[in-house]
Amino acid sequence: MPPSPSSGVNERTRDPVGIGLSLAVGALLGLALAAPMLPRSVPVAEVTLDPSGVRIFLAMLAVIAVPLCLFTAYLALAYVDR
């Protein structure tokens, strides 16, 4: 069945399943990419980081935070644009 003339690029439909699925896939992908950089054991009493350790820790957080922040910004702008 061909699409109706009223449907097209500008059609605004809500897709909570697609949004939830893309959020889950993005989070899992971020965790999978960050997993090799995570330490195998962390001493609870004393944690010190040298400058290179701080850079690695920030890179690990960026792998997770950047896609999540971009997706959140996309959702916020999509809801404001309605």
C-alpha cells in the first residue's frame, strides 16, 4: 500500500519504542567501548591519579557522556520544535 499524500518528512509521530531502543543501544555501545579502559580492581582506601591517569579517566567518561548528551540534546530540541 503506497503512503498517503499527507505522510512525509514533516509528519510528526511519536516513537517511544524507537527512542528507548536507541537510548539503550547507545548506552550499551558506550559501555562496551569504555570497558577496556576501566581498571580491573580499584583500591577503596587510597586512589591517586597522575596527569596521564586523569586524561584516561576523562576519556573513559567522554566515551559514555558525549553520545548520551548528544542524544539528550536531540530529544530536547525535538520536543521544543513541536
